[in-house]
Amino acid sequence: METDPDEFALLVQAWMDGDLAAIDRLAIAPLKTSAPTLYRRLVVERNARWAATLDGRLKGEGRTVVVVGLGHLVGPEGVPARLRALGYSVKGP
């Protein structure tokens, strides 16, 4: 996005359209390709920890609100996919 200011608008539009392939292409793949270790630490490992923490909170009482960046919401390693794997019903990507 630093080299192409229009890329942010494309990313927002991809989210609005539910275009997960475009989100992956614009937001996830570049980091995964250019810095796989950083991707693993910032996305994959964090998502795993968050899913475990959320699992505990969701089993309790009350409501839980989660605010994360877009890159944590899509793909098989995303928080929603991890929560689904734990048996939760998740709306969205």
C-alpha cells in the first residue's frame, strides 16, 4: 500500500464485496511471501492464541467483542476459521 495509494481503496472494496481472494492477494499474500517468519508470528501464532483465549471467554457469561485487523479474519488460519474448528458458529468470512 505504500507504493500504491489506491490499494487501500481496493482492499476496502474487496471487504465490502466479500471477495476473500482479493483480500488474500492484497493483504495476506504479500506478507506471507516477503516475510514468512513475520507472517507466522504476527498472524498465525497470534490467531492461535486469540482463538484459545476467545474459546475460554465464549464459554463464560456475557458478551465478547473482538477487534482485529483484516488479515486476522480470512483464510484457514484466520480467527473465524479457528473458532469454527472449535465448534462455534461464526458469521462472516
